[in-house]
Amino acid sequence: MKAIKLTLTSLFLVMGGAASAFGPEPETKISTETVFGKVLRDDSKRPLQNVTVTAILLNKKEKYTLTNNEGEFGIDELKPGMYRFIFEKDGYRKVVRDKVNITLNESIELNIEMEYIEYSLVPSPFHFFLLDTP
């Protein structure tokens, strides 16, 4: 019985040594989930650069990026899950895309149009209220 155990142990050691002679096992590559797209101005359809794109998973900011001069963006290496994407730029109405489901080995394209907010300076009623000071 000891001879069988010794033979099996030797066999496993030899097989382990043979496996290491061929080099280490190849690493399992972690899949890269990507969200990409383009951000445009809604009225002119022109690309918007420097828009902040934020990916949020479970109320925690995972990653963010800025759009390039062509309005393009890409965020990769996202964990699978349900995301909220927020697009923000000063002078534009914030855009939120909820329930974007990221799954393994999948790329998602999000093309967004942002509305320009025109500010007009209108005096408030308090501007016309004068205090009588002695």
C-alpha cells in the first residue's frame, strides 16, 4: 500500500514538474467592458469638448473622463453592474442616463445631446427695494 502511495505521489510531482517545464499557465485575461460615445450640442449638433462623463455604480463614482475636441469619450475596464452616467459641462443642462447595464464582454455606445442654457440677467424684485437709512 505504501508503494502505491509513493508511486502516486511521485507521479503527481513529475506531472507538476512537467507542467512547470512548459512555463506558467497563461493568465486569464479579465474582460474589458467599455462605454463609448459622442456628446453633441442639441441645437447645432456640433461636438462638445471637455464634457465631464462620470460612471457611477452603487452610488460610488467608479470612473470619469472628459470628451475630446470631437466630443468623443470612452471609459473602459468597468465592473459588470447597473450604472448611472452623468454628463456635465458649465453652461449646459446636466444629462443623466440611469440603468445602463454593463455585462461581461460587452461595449455600449451612448450618444448624448446637451442643451445650452442661456442666462439672461434679469433684476430680481429685491433690486428695487430701497431701505430708508437715516
